[in-house]
Amino acid sequence: MHLLRTLLLAALSSLTEASLQVVSGGTWTTSNNEHLQAHGAGIIKVDSTYYLIGEDKTGGSAFQNVNCYSSPDLVQWTYVGALLSRTSSGDLGPNRVVERPKVVYNASTRKYVLYMHIDSSNYGDAKVGVATGDTVCGKYTYVSSFRPLNHQSRDMGLFVDDDGAGYLLSEDRENGLRIMRLSDDYLSVTASTYLWGDSIEAPALLKLNGRYYMFGSKLTGWDPNDNVYSTSTSLTSGWSAWKTFADAGSKTYTSQTNFVLPVGSNAAIYLGDRWKSTNLMASTYVWLPLTISGTTVTMPNAESWVPNVSTTSSSASAAKPAENAYEGEVARYGGQARNVNCGGCSGGVAAGYVGGPDKGTVTFSGVRSDADARSTVRIRYVNGDSGPRYANVRVNGGAALKIAFLPTAGSVSASTLHVDLKAGSANEIVVEGVGDAWGPDVDRLIVPVS
């Protein structure tokens, strides 16, 4: 099944793909018809495929799985499987904490090495755990946990330098943020490289054009803050004072650093979590292109943007297309679908009673695209439940695409689907329920024109 989907995505690459977009803070449905569950994640690129490896928060804070997804473009993600799953006892047992998993490849041993934060439910252990795998997205063998150089370790990251040397990035609550050298096989820690005495967690290290950039978060628990960065031309010394990189006071657009992905040789993308501490399964993601010039890093906000994974410039984003909006309340209703009041929706009204036993449907006709293109359509919606709702979406009479819609706690959010649109204004998008379950209340569709 996964091979079939990979081949399908490759075939679709012949279509115009300039309209495939990352939508920060939205529901991100993957190939298993569920919201992307890869929190505290890192990305490793193997050949032309990106692998996203992170925490499964479906059941809350206790460890469930370290999940792996694959993508050719950073937008369309295929669920491949779990690298590690809960065991009956031990470090990976019930009520254990496993956070911020990161994978690197060791060229000498030809093994993939996974590091993660290992802890008890009261965060008293403060260790790193290590596992190894023969393939990037296959099953891993858990090796052990330890305190690196006998120091506490909570939030952590990994970094491999140009010479193949590996480093652990570790938040030591007693002393500060550490960079520590890994052994040649990456399975242990051998030496301390640098220590910031500041209280910084969620570390992510980037190297571009001979300069290192360390990103991190202040210590405010699940609550966001203005994340910061420090820069140097050496790992061992010369690090600058911490500075913010997102708009001051924005709390990094309500997110926390988990990884920084280099794209090409001159660009990079920030990957952050937007934590929902009262309902962790509903946590979302804030991914944005960074602007880096020498010692200066900035990150403007964007509701959505188009990744350019083949860039050779200093920008990881391509030009965003023009978009049209199609209001739910002026679409054609079927079954018992009807207008409902929605204070946060455009016009104060949404298309409600989608799905359910009366099979409510909402049909958007006359949807325009200037080209035959694979595009990201944003569905603005409301879901007042504590768990996700689902809808089947049909485009131009095609097969139903099951899309997830996370709880919105009374606000309006977005869920995305990636579909093939035809040139012209004859496209039709139908939103319907799944079985007899209720779908979301639909505010409107946002559709790229070209």
C-alpha cells in the first residue's frame, strides 16, 4: 500500500505543484486519514525523500509510539509506521515519557541512530535513550538510556557536522544548554563541547555557509514564548548573545522549536510545535521559512506558504499563488445540511449539520483554477467536540478523500487537502459525512487560482 502511494505521488509530480502549501496551525491529514502525529520531531533526508520522525500524542503525554512519515515535498505525508512502540515495562513502558526523537545516519556503522528524551512521569529520570535501525523508517532496537556525562538531559537534539562528527544537544536543568560530542558510532557521549549557562530548552542546531546557528526556547512549560538563537563560526567558542528571530511578543507565533531543516546550501525551515496542553492530540505545527543573512535570522509569519525543496537561493519558499474564497453558506446543501451561526466565521454563518444520520452535504461548484494543478485547498471550519471529526471530500466526482478536523475550542481553524484541479471554473468540491457521524461546520474553502 505504501509503495502504491509512493508511486502515485511520483506520477502526480508531472502536474503543476506550485500550489502545494504548508498551513501552520491547521489539521494536517496524512495517508492514514488522521492528523499528523509527529511532535517534537526531526527530519532526515535520504536520497530525494524526507522522513519526519516524532512523538505520537494521540493518547496524551504518556509514551505510545515514535512515528515515521515520508514525503517527497514536505507537504504530502505518508504514514510509514512506528520505529518504537510502548512495551510492557522498562524505559518504553506504561506511563513513561519519550520525547523529541531525532534520527541520524552513521556512515561508519551503516546504522540509523535514534536519540530521545527518556523520563518518568514526574520528569525525575532526565536521561537520553538510544536505539538503532537498519533502515530509516523501519523497526528500531532499543539499546539503553543514560545521563550524558552524568548530567541531567531533558529536551534534546542531534547534529552531524560536515566531517561526520556527531553531537548531542541537551538541556541540563541544573547547568544550562549543552553541546556534547558523540562517540564514533554515535551510541554514547564522550566529551563536553560547549555550555550555555542560560535556561534554554528545545535545542536545534543548523550549519549554513560555515556558520552555526543554535535555536531554542525559554523555559515556560507547555506555554509558548519568544524563542531565540545564538550563532558562532565554532562549536566550542564565540557564541553570540541570544536574540529573538520571530516578531517580538508573538511567542514565536504560538509555537516552540523542535527542528531546523536545511534546504539546499543556503536556506532553512523552522519546524515548531503549537502545543495544546489540555488536549495534546490536538497539537498542531508551525513550519515557516527562515531568512538568514550572516549573523541575522528573521522569520516572518504566514498563514500558508509554498515550500521550494529544490531551491539554490536563500529562501526555502516559492511565490504563493493568488487564491479565491468560496463561502459555505452559499454552497448547495444536500440532506439536512443548513446554515448555523458561527461568530468567528466570515459573515457569522457556516454550513452546518454536515453528515449525520440525514447525510448532510455541502457542494461547492464553479471552483476555479488557472491550470491543471495539484493544489492545497484549505477548509476553514469549526469543531466543538473534544476529539476530531471527519469528512469525506470528493473533487470532480472522484473517490472520497477522508479528511480529519481537529477540535477548535470555539474558534475557526483550517484543515487541508491536496487535490488535482482542472484548468477552468468547472471544478466541484463536495464535503460529506463519514458514515452517520457528524462532520465539521464549514466556514469556507480557500483555493489557489494558479
